Amino acid sequence: MPHPYVLLSAAVSLDGYLDDTGPDRLLLSSPADFDRVDEVRASVDAILIGAGTIRADNPRLLVNSEERRAARVAAGKPPYPLKITVSGSGDLDPAANFWHTGGEKLVYTTEKGSERARAAGLAADVVALGPTLDWRRLLTHLHQVRGVDRLMVEGGGRIHTQLLQQGLADEVQLVLAPLFVGDPHAPRLFGPGAYQPGRLRLVETRRIEDVVLMRYEPTAPGTGLWSSAADHHWLSLACDLADRCPPSRTAFSVGAVVVAADGTELARGHSREGGDPVVHAEEAALAKIARADPRLATATVYTSLEPCTHRASRPAPCARLILDAGVSRVVTAWREPDTFVEGADGTGLLTGEGVDVVVLGEYEERAKAPNLHLR
């Protein structure tokens, strides 16, 4: 199901702490960086923090700039983003600043926690997610019911950890402050546990007074039928590659990328690549990888169009090439229409032989765009 774009935002000391153990909040960012955070808040539809952050910091969580609030209103948005907190227990202080400043508020909790939250008389909508907190269900509800396209998550560390471990964070904005905390009892940004494999992609570094902003994007594909934030990046790239195809009246324009489980790009290709009038995208990409490459078994093939099951120009269709390569997962944007082959079902062939196929339908229009002349 489609989710909002999830941006994790945090500042840490050089030794990785979010705060110290003193009674007052440790200010890690510089004044200029606080203004940058205000700008990011103004750009999103919602801001989320955990109940523990409300208890520890009692934040207001506002867009402080009057000009930025005015710009939001001029764009048809409320002056403040939706403010969200998550609490399994529903144990929330109705006197906290969070409830009495800014615009709309929303609490996600469990069935049991919802009773406690509603009894507290919080100035917020309360949504019960079920017997436990489920991040995928929360994000789906937030996007489909509340219309949130961009979500900023400001903590705490436990929430950042869970979203990263479940592959649900699209971006990490991390500010490194030039000081040490050194207290083993102080809160850290990321906790222990099983994270997705591989390295994150560094997309920006910026000096802001005496702190450094680093922006990262996860690269590791999802597993099985669960999609990760990185799946969206790679499928978007496949759609971009489809735009490079020389146009044809007798074949689709398709892009494909093969990505290892650790987020390493193994190969990419697109239809009619290299002047070959009949080569398909998946075929072009897989041909660039050694057949004995052990990473293929856990790799994901991203293709803007469902892999084909019939073709006249080559002995093996792309679905069969994927099976022969030993790939166990495919992510696609668009099921093949009957334009050239009636009843094509690459998904059925692949799933029938144990391959997990994920269709991210929100990319269908992008996949169709270079093929509009075939209608």
C-alpha cells in the first residue's frame, strides 16, 4: 500500500547521543540549523514524535516563521502541519505543550491504549491500530485517510530505530554537533537490533555554523512481499530508464535495474539499448551480470513493466530469463496489457515458480508515459 515519504530528522553529539541526563534538554543544533529544521517542518504535511519525547522535552513542535506559515496558507495548506504522536499505552499528559499549540493533533495507539487516551480528554483525534502498534498500518492510514504525502519524524530514538529496521524510512537527515556526552545512561539515536543490510547513500553534506548536516537514503530492497522505502527509489529509476528507450510501434519502452540484497546496483538496462532493436530491458540488464554471481539469488529485479512471457524475437521471454538467473524477487509498476500479447501474465509465471512479485501501482502512470503512442 502507498505510504507517505518518511523523513527522519535528528541531531546527535559526536559520540552518538541525542541528549544528556540533565533536567534540561541538551541543545545540539546551532541557531541556523534550528531555522533549517523550521523550514523542513514548513515543507511537510505532518510531524511525528513519540510519547517519550513529549514526556522528556515537552515540545511545542511548531513552524515558528510567520513567513513560512503564510506561505503554507497561500498554498492552500493549514499554517501548521498535522502533529502526530504514537503511544502504545495511551498514557499521555493532557497538559503538555504538544496539545495546546499549533494545528490539528493525532494520536496513534493500540485498542487498549485508545481507551486511556480518550479518557484523558486529549485535544486530538485518537486512532487505534489494533492490539499492537503496526508501522505499516499507521503509514497507510496516514496517507490514505489523512492525505499525508510527506512525514517528518523527529524522534525519539526508538521510533527512528524501528522505522529504519523495517525499511520504512525514505531519508535520514542527521546533524552532527561538535560535543561529547559520554554518559552511558543518556539516550542514543539508534538502538540495537536487525537493520537492513548494506550502506546508505549519502546525498548531501552541508556545514551549518558549527554543525554538519548529512542526508542519507537507504538502498537495501525489501524482502518477500514487503516493500521498503528503497524499493520506491529503484523502481523510480527503472521508470526513468524507460524514458531513454528509442520509440517503437511494435514494442514497449521499459527500464530495468537489478539490485543486490545489500543495496548494490548490479546492472541496469532498457528496451532497444545499444542499438539492438529487439532487446528487452530485463534481458539487457541481466546480460551484464555473470551467471555465477552469487548475489543474484537474493537480488531484486525492478522493471517498469511486468516481465514478458511470450516473444517472437528471442528464444526465452524475460520472465524465464529471471527464473534462469535464480532471482527470487521482482518489483514492477505496471501489469502488461493486451497490446501485443493477449492474456500475458508474467506475474503468474514468476509466482508459480516461487518468485515474490511486488506491484507498486503508484508508479503505473510513470511506466505508461513513454508508451502512450501505443494506444
